[in-house]
Amino acid sequence: MDAKTVRAELLKLKTELVSLSEISEEARATVTLDQQSVGRLSRMDALQGQAMAQAAERQRRTHIQLIEAALQRLEKGEYGYCAECGEAIAEKRLKADPAAAFCINCAR
């Protein structure tokens, strides 16, 4: 893959993740625990939903950081090479995960 294609794919992934983050902002908001307006089970469901949304947001933020690191490697001419051993990362691996920083052997 050429640098322009890789950059476009990484930026597209980052944009999608940022968009999902914005959409899910309300789900991550603080849950109001007003016993007068909702029952105990409804509050528990709301808290569980909030916890799941927060966990998904942490995963999105981590993935965004990995994408930004891949973009930096691309700028330095280091993209596609394992950060551990320096060997080329298989093209299939990069197609599956364009932000991959390690070859399959080092990732294990």
C-alpha cells in the first residue's frame, strides 16, 4: 500500500472513532439516582449502560492513540516495520489493522 492510501485509511478510521465518541457522549454521562423518578432495576440498568459506554470510550481513545502513532510512523518513514524487531509487518496484517505497530511474532 502506498503512503497516501494508508494515510487516508488511518484518517478515515480516526474520524469514525471520534464521531462514535461524540454520539455516545450522552450514554457516558452521569446517571441521576433519583428514586422518585425511576425504580431500583432501572437505575441498575442505567448504571450498567453507563459503565459499558465508558469502557467502549476507553477502547476508542486507545485505538485513536494507536492510529495517531501509526500516522507519526508514516511521517517518519517507519510505517510497516515492526517497532520491536524492525522486520516488515505482513501486508495482510496491516490491511486487517492499519495501526499495527508489531509483526505477528512480536505481537504474540
